[in-house]
Amino acid sequence: MPRPRSEQISIADTPFYHVISRCVRRTFLCGKDRATGRCYEHRRGWIEERIRLLASVFSLDVAAYAVMSNHYHLVVKLSPAEVDCWSNDEVLARWCSLHKGPPLVQRYLRGDNLCPAELRRVDEYADRFRARLGDLSWFMKCLNQPIAWQANREDQCTGHFWESRFKSQPLDTEEALLSCMAYVDLNPVRAAMAETPEQSNHTSIKERIAPQFDLAEAIRRQTQQQALNEFAVPLKPLLGFEGVIRNGFQRGILFSFEDYLELVDCTGRISRDNKRGTIDEKALPILERLNLDPDRWCERATRFEDTYQDYRQSRRRQAA
């Protein structure tokens, strides 16, 4: 019997979760309809851009993702305590970058004069939105619902687009986290959609190796999200690899990016009876294929927080 979502997600046990959502129309999420020959591949871009947009607004980080033909995978790190550091103004700005918001909140954000009773009501809205911005279920709702609406408009139909609510799985050890991330990043290889991880479109590993699009440009293409630029919500990179254990707060993954690439490459060469694809045994190791400089990748993996801070400061200067 299914358990309530509140019993499946416990930040006290682990902040990392594997999430999967599947389309009720099977291959018609992003694949090709064999009956009509119509191609839906462009929808994979919708989902990928929406994931990165929402990760920048909510208090969670995306460690891995893969958008397949009829489903997608996410590995996320929840940080609900992060929202406690946000002011009410920032909470309202973040929420209203996704939704229109109540008329009273719109007036407040415009700078209209409000009476004390109205200001108290605004604070109540901020508390409500603060809880939502730290909640995985609300993140998934804000991800899946607009995609369903957009696909139904394109198909000129109504009804369910996703077969059920998303499924979540806790990742309570470092081994579970790394094995799940590798599983997610290797999905296109296992499905024989790509020969190697670096050729796997719409995956986190390809974005880490060679970004498919500039995130700022991806946000600009989201015509329904123009408010994001208006409120200067910072764009967030993928959760980084820290490589070493530190005494202070650790935001990222306790593994080096170079080692993770080798892990994915070795795992992808293992043949599985229930999967069609593997990495060719004769292919060069991934570090040689990518001609990576270990020192450069070590710098990238260990300085991701500094890079994120620099990006946030540049965004704020532009907004000012």
C-alpha cells in the first residue's frame, strides 16, 4: 500500500532523493509517434529548462537529471532550512517569478502603500510561500503541471499527461547517491539512445562536460518566466563535486568530478541483460576521450560555490 509523501521524505534522514515521473502516453512525452510519424523531441528541452529554472527559485539543488522519451529522472538535494534565511521580500519575489500571486502581494511588490492589516496579510502569504519553496512536492507540481498544460495545448486535447504522482526514493548513503547519479546519467546509453555519456543529450553529465545552452539564454526563452529577470532571482548551477571533506559547511557532493566521470564510464561498460546499450569496450577511457586536464577539473569541482557567488554578484550588479 502506498505511503503518504510526508512519510517518504525525511530531511532528518537524508537530504538526497531520486525522483522519477512518467508520462501516461508512453513514447509521446518526447519521443516519436510511430503511428503518425510526429516528433515530440522538442519537449525534452521544455523539461530540462523548467528543471533548471525551478532549481534556481526553490531551496534545492539538482545533482543529476536525465530527460528520456517517456519519463525523466532527477537526483535532488533538499535544503528547506535555506528558506529561513530569505527575507519576506525575497520569498515573495521568488514565488511571483513563477506565479502571478495574490492581488495584495502584487500591490506590495509594486511599492503601493498598504495599511498595517494588509501588511500582516502579506506576511502570512510570505510564510505560506516560504514553506512551499522548501517542499519537494511543490517543486514537482510546479515542474509537471505547466509541462502537461503546454503539451495538451500542443496536442489540442485534455486529460492526464502524467500517469501518476512522482515517485521518490531516499538516498541515505554516499554509495546510494553516487550509484543513483551514475544510473541517471547512463539512462540514454542503456536505452541505446547514445553511445557515450558525453553524447547523451538532455542529461546532467553532458551539461557538466559541455553545456548545451547558456542558462541565462534558456531562462530568456521561457516567455512565461520574464518575471525571473525582473526580480533578479539568481540562476543556480548544478550541485558541484567538492572532492574533499572540510571542517565547515559542505554544500556539494563528497566526490571528485574526475573520479565520478571514471565511475560513470566504467559502469557504462558493464553489460546488462535487461538493457540494450553499453559503452563500447574498445572506446578510450572518458578522461582521454574528453582530453581533460585534471588540474582544471579539480579547480572547477572545488570552487563551484565561489563561482556561484561571483555569478550572483554579477547578476545583482546588472539588476542595479
